[in-house]
Amino acid sequence: MLTQKVIAFINSNNLISPNDHIIVALSGGRDSVALLHMLNSLKSELQISLSAVHINHGLRGVESDNEEAFVKSLCTKMGINCPVYHLTGFNKDAGENALRKARYEKFEQEAVKFENCKIATAHHLDDQLETYLMRLFKGSGPKGLLAIPAKRLKYIRPFLCCTRREINDYCDDKNIQFIDDPSNFVADKLRNKIRKNLTPALEGVFGKSYLEEFSKSHERYKAYYQEYRQYNFTEFEKYYIKGKHQLRIEKHDYRAFSQNRKLHFLEYCFSCIYGLPFTVQSSQINDFETFVNSAKTGAFFHFSESCKVLTDRTELFFFSDAETDEKFWELNAGQNVKVGNYLVSLGRAESLRDSDRENQWVEYIDGANLTLPLKIRYWQDGDAFIPLGSRGSVKLSDFFINQKLNLLDKHKVPLILSGEKIVWLAGLRLSELFKIKKQSEIIYKIEIKLL
């Protein structure tokens, strides 16, 4: 029975825990509707709460609207909450990756509404084989051949053990109504070409059990890959700078790696720092080799918009730069502001607490000449301030050298400013202009916490 097979898969892969809230990504098609029905029937057994979310891409006019109407009606009948999000700015020529990114952004927007939330998508074993074949014949590396994971962060795929035929039979048996997406039958899409031409041929050669046999082989491959990956990751841990969201490696150590280990090291770096599984594109490997061997000190290599590498004379610094496009942040009294990996707060204080004196991430400042809101940004060329205890102005570039900060660290120090005057180099030094005096009547406390 398909339901018991799915329960066993959920348990063996730790996809769902008691008290989880599961959001089903509901398109209105056969697979996602079947998943919604099955999880709804298992709510008591799995001890979960359930909702759905529908994304209207708006690319097929009336058909898109009909799908939305169907999903709303279905969820109303089932007593399941299902908000609908509409994508804008796309046309029929929009790439699959762009649409997928936009779709997952909406999933994330919905997920933050719930505690212990997981998002269930209806990928199944046929999807797994199609993804594997696409990557295999496009020259994917070992990690890419893992294809679709059963679990990635908050995303789960409870149907990944099921074939499309099994889901069809489940819908027929339960008399489940759904809407077919016509795009599934468009012949010029690579996945649909595989679905129409290649997989039927595989069934003709290997028989109806070809998907189950593929699944067994794929599971063995995943086990071997994970064992090799874990060995490498244990070796790579010595390069991780804990608490700083960065890794550092000597260039000669990196050059000594084999090509395979270089690839695993790059994936390890951004999987650790970026917080997501990260796949390095094969086209980037040669470009990065050139960068390692010839880039000047201070140059950056971009693996993606936020995954970057900074080169020093002898070292490479890997880090995540997931900042917004803002050049600065504003901070008012009584407010908390997230700045990169920091949470910065400002508040009025009656006096200085002794327990804060040794805390480099807490500073008290004289508020008499303070201009609110304060401004927070990172170092810019030409910045200068008067360090506490000094009478003259010092360039920040020189101050950072004296503090023995490396190239990457000096780009990561939040600067707190009042107007255009630097108040505090967070965690390093207060400005002489804003120190507390005996006659200070207004005192503010700035505190920074590392996220």
C-alpha cells in the first residue's frame, strides 16, 4: 500500500517530527494534490498540522487562473488553509531557474509564519531519474548526481520513494480530482523529452521494475558519496574559522589538493558558511584556478552573488556576503538592526554597568552631541577617526594594520556613525569625541550580538 510505503520513507529519512507544521506546495496537479490528500489523512498519526500554498505564475492566462480557483475550492472543501501568491515580472520566455527562485522565495515567505515548519514538495522517483539523467549527460560532478535530496533544510520530499504510476493508481483508487499542467507535455523542454522518449525506452529494455532498480543503485551511490564526503569534511574542518562565518586556507595547501578534493573543498566552504548546500559549476573551476594563481592581493572571486573569495598574498578567504543592497543602516534609540551577521541595538542608559567593562561588544557613549538616527556601514577608503586616548586623527586603513586585521576582517567591521563622524569601530575602539565624561548627562549604550 502506497501510504505505508510513504510512512516508512518519512521515518527512515527523518522527514517529519511530531508537532511539525507541514506546508504542501500545491500546484493543483496530480502529484501535489495526491500529497496533500495523503498528508491530510496522516495528520493524527504523524502528529502534525497542515496547510498549503499555491503559486500563480501568471504565464498561461485563463489556465493559471483556473488552477488557482481549483486549488482554492479543493482546500476549502478539505478545511485546509491555502494562501495564494502571484508572481509578477515574468513572461513565457522566463527561464526555469528564475521561476524556481521566485517560487521558493514565496515558500520562504509563507514558512516564517509557523514554528517547526517544513515545506513538502511532490517530487517522486520518476523526477529523480529524470534529474539524474539530465545531470549525467550534462557532465555533472559526483555531487550533482545525487540529484534530488529527500530533505534539504526545511524542504522535504515524502513522495521520492514513489513512482508516477503508483501515484496515478493512488489517485484513481481514492477518486482524487486534479488538473493536468499542459506544460508537462511540451516537447521542447528537456525534462519532457526525457519523459516522452527516453524513460519509455528504458522500461522497454529493463522492464517495469526499472525505476525501483535504479533507486537501489542510486541509494548505494549516495551512501558511498556521503562516506567519502564526510572523510573530506573532517579533514577540511581545520580551515574553518569558527564564529566568523569564514574559512581561510594557505594557497599552497589549496594547490596541493587533487582536482576532486578541490571541488569538495569549495563545496564544503560554502555549505558551512552560506548555510545551504552549494554546488560549484564546472565552468567556474578553471576560472578560479586562474584567480588563485594570478589575482592581485585584495581581489575578489564571485562564485555567486553572495559567495565570494578574497585573495591575500599567501591566503584565500572564503566568506558569505549576504548583505542587502543598502549602503548603510539606520539605528534609532530603542531599536535593533540586523547588519550582516550582527544584531546592533541602541538604548538610553542611566549609568555604566561594571559587567560590561570587559565586553568588547558593548560600548557607552556620550549623547550630548549625538545625531540620531545613527548610521551603520562598513569601511570605505579614506575613512578616519580619533581613537580613544588620542588627540589626532588616524586613517582606518592604518588603524586596521596596527590591529593586525587581515583584508577580509577589516571589510567586516561595522562602523557606527553620528552624521559623518565615526563613533565606534565595533568591537575595536571608541572615538575620543564620544567618550563618557563626568559631566555627561545623556548616555547611550550600544550592544552588538553575533548571530
